[in-house]
Amino acid sequence: MSLTIYDQPLNSRLLIGSALYPSPEVMKQAIIASGAQVVTLSLKRQNPAALAGETIWRYIRECVARTKGFLLPNTAGCKTAKEAVTLAKMSREIFATDWIKLEVIGDDYNLQPDPFELLSAAETLLQDGFKVLPYCTDDLVLCQRLYDLGCQVIMPWASPIGTGKGLMNPYNLETIRLRLPDATLILDAGIGKPSDACLAMEMGYDAILLNSAVALADNPVQMARAFAQGIEAGSQAYVAGIMQPRQTAHPSTPTLDTPFWHQPGGQ
């Protein structure tokens, strides 16, 4: 099954970042190996109009062309709604897309998003025609407010960005999925290993966005493939329907040569 983001169908449920790789060539090969069609990048890091980081920008273009994919600019590094809105508008002009991964950081220690500035920026950008993908914490009420504003996609974190700690609050994430059944939920930040991504997909999340877990692996290309497979496994498991845990043990083989009154359901 395909993933749809703001009416755009995608073949992959993995979105991948373009930072921290050992080299541009490794970045290119890892992105291609992942099968991801959406590649994130920051205007603060890449400014094609000014020819800044031209080499990396060229490799990113090649990746997107190869996968027939899309760029997802982000507002990484912004700390106020005003700053994020300004950067989003610059990104739309330079990268020719109205998609924006909205980030407004409120704390420098754990890079936690500022919920108040995030809501303000999201409202402004939605009114200006942007297709906003907000990066937020696993706060149910915040996710609901963002969805009510018109954000069709919500991106709660698994844990603080770059930590690799995985799903720190599974209950919160499950509750968000339960309470926002019609939203496209993309788990973003804190993923450390493919099993983390698989677990989120088993919960019913629609996709995974990651960067560090692939870029900082000993072998980013191989790790990209591993994540693609883990995400596919989790997605298929959710669709198939995972058995419910049971309190007591149940034999998996039939009981033979036992009187019917000793069998389950016997009188």
C-alpha cells in the first residue's frame, strides 16, 4: 500500500534526512538504498541560490531524480514563529515546493519543540498555502491542536532528536494514533535502530522520518536497507492484524487422544 502526504502518493513509508553522512557519495548511496522518495534538507545548510554547499545540493538533486521523489525543506534551527515563517517562505521560493517540515525549537538542551511558537507558525503558514508537516513532541493535546488547525500530517518525536533512544513513551504514541485515526502520523526523531521503526509501524503509524540512525551507522548504506525492510515488516504486520497478548499459556499443537470432557469447552 502506498503512503499519501497531502494528496501526493508515495511508494515508500520512509522519509530520510541528508545531514551527517561521512561524504556526499555515501549520502547518495544510502538514500537510494533506503528507497525513500522524500528527502529533507535545511535552507540554513543548503542555499542553492547562493551556491552554498553546491556539491551536496547536486547529490541531493540526483537522489530525488533517481527515486522520482520530492524535497522536504525544514526550518531547523528556528526558535520563533516569525523566524520559521520567514525561512519557510524562502525555502518555497528556492526549492519550488510548498511542503515544509516545520520545526521551532524551544530548548537548546534536548531540542524540544516550542508548542506555542509551533502552533503560531503552523497557523500562519497554512493560511499562506503551505502544506505543513509539524515536528512536535508526543503531546496528545498539541497534536490535536495542530490537526484541528489543518495540518493533515503530524510528526511526533519518539525521543529527543539525535539521541537514538527509540520509543521512550509508547503509551503516548499509541494514544495519539488512537485519538487521531484520520491524521497521517509520521514518527520523527529519536529512532535508533530498525526495530524501533518496526514497532512504531506495528502501532499503526503511517511512516518514519529519520537521519542520524542511518548517517551515523558504521555502514549507512546497509543500515538504510535495514530500515526500509523493518518499516515494511511493521507496516505489513499492522495490516495483517497482530494477535492480542494473552494472560495464560495456550498450546499451539492440538490435543490428541484426550477425552472430550478434558478438552477446552468439554462438559
